[in-house]
Amino acid sequence: MLRPVRGRKSSREKILDAAAELVSEIGSGRLTLETVAERAGLSKGGLLYNFHTKEALLQAMVQRLVDEVAAERETLRVQAEPGRNLEARLCTAALLKLRRGRMREVASGLLAASAENPHLLKPVREVIKATLDNLKVTSDDLDAALVGWLAIEGLNSLEMHDLSPFSEDEHERVVQAVNRLLRNGIAE
């Protein structure tokens, strides 16, 4: 069996990259398999070999975003200081690290696509539930972990929709407050 040459992107990766670029530029509603194939430098048949439908392509894009957040969390785990609410700190740090740039644009575009097809967000729902379940069993201070996680999710949601009223300094202040909360817990 032939394996792809290391360092060279697979057709699947090229397609997902091209689709992400297009979703960022034109939105998911105007995305077509033809435009994705053209941007990826493949024939439509080559694209259809990997993704039989636009929905399958969008689902793969959502899964890739989920996988990127999980991979970032695991990368941060190696660098993390042990201590209180470690899993909550890793979740919030991963979300914050990936909040800018193309990921934000792609996530926003995919969120728009999910309005027509709520099924697209099934992997995201599963990750959210798994994250909540994990926080419940790993947190030293569950109240602090939940409040911190929800604060960062809310902050990211505001930013993803271009609704954030916060300056960079205010954003950083919120992040610092969440980090203090996760490290010190909620004083009763």
C-alpha cells in the first residue's frame, strides 16, 4: 500500500483547507463542491471521492475544528502547571488560543450553516457534553470550573459573532480574572 509522502498534504486536507478558505471568504451558504474542487486544485471527481456531498464536507470541517481544539488542549497539557482545576484551565486555554484568525471565521461560517442543518453541530454537542462531564469529575472546585469555562465560552461566542464590546485590554482582564478564579476557587 502506498503511503502519502511525509510533509505533503493529502487530497482530503487540501479539500478541507480550500473549503475553510471559501467559508471564510463567502460563507457556507454560497459554498459549492465545484468551487472547493477548483480552489483545492482537484477535479470534482477527486473531491467527490473524499466527500460525496456538501453536507459530508461541512461535517468534516466541523470535526476538524473539534479535533484542532482537542489537539491544542493536549499540547497545552504538556506545558500546564499542575494544580487546581487543571482540566478547566486546559479547556479555557485551548479555546482562547484558537479564538483568532481563520478558525474564528470558519467556525462562524459553519455556525451559519448549522442554522439550516442543526445536525452539523452534533460533534460539537458531544464535545460540550464530554467537557462538562469531565469537569464534573476532575474539578477541585466545580463552581469555579463551570463559571470559568462558561465565561470563556461566552467571550469566544461574542467574538465569533463580532459582538464583543471588549477592548483587547478588557478581554485580557476577563481572561486574567477567569485564570484567578480557576486557580483560587470561589470564596464562600
